[in-house]
Amino acid sequence: MVMSYVLFIYALVAASGEEVVFAGALLGIGLGLVPAVFAVAAFVTQRENSFLSTLGASALWLFFALLIGLGNLPTGLVAGYGAGGVVAFKLGPRHTRGARAVAVTVTAAYTLVLQRILPEVGLFAGAPLPFLAIAIADIYRERFGE
């Protein structure tokens, strides 16, 4: 996920520069890695119907990354990867999609605020945060129950 995220950010920076750089190739590689990210998440957690969850996660990623990413690309990527992760990861007995969605929403808002305060830190802090937020939401639900 981090590699795909960084390729998207690098393509954005390369496209905004004065030199002619093949940002489209980087964007294509980053886009090609998106389904792979969710496929790995689904297969590693042994989710039933891994293929369908990968398709659903990729569709959610596309929706949120485009919708929010038009205003702020890093925040859109965080929201997209988080929304896809909510679907791709297997639900445990105490895990809920609602808790995961709240964690992803808070993470996307945190990334947006961090970009306003410290732009360089906020730009790259979003790479590991979506899946980490989902893991923290699951741990919270396991420890504190309902």
C-alpha cells in the first residue's frame, strides 16, 4: 500500500513540475497496485470470497479516492485505502465495519489537518495510516467489547 501511495504522490509532484516527466507511467503503476493491495489483505486474513471483496474494495477505493481526491489527493488516497480496507479485511467475531469506518474517517481528517500544519509530514504520514487505523479499531473492539 505504501508503494502505491508514494507512486501516486510522486506522479502528482512530477506532473506539477517544469520538466517533462512520465508521470502517467507512475500513476499507472500505482493504480495497478491498488487491487493487489486489497487482494493481499483479503487473502492474508483468509476472508471468504476474497475475489469479490477485492473487487468491492477496489470499487470503494476508486469512489472515495476520486471523490475526496479531487479536493486533496493525499486525503482522498487515505480515505480510499481505508474504505477498501474496511471491506477487504476479514471481520472477527467482535469487529464491526462501523468502528472501522469511524477510524478511517478520523484518520482522513487527521491527515488533512496535518497537511495544513506540516505539509511534508502530512503528505507522507498518510501512507501507513489507513490500515493501521483499521487495526486499532479492531483492537479497541476486542478489548472493550461493545
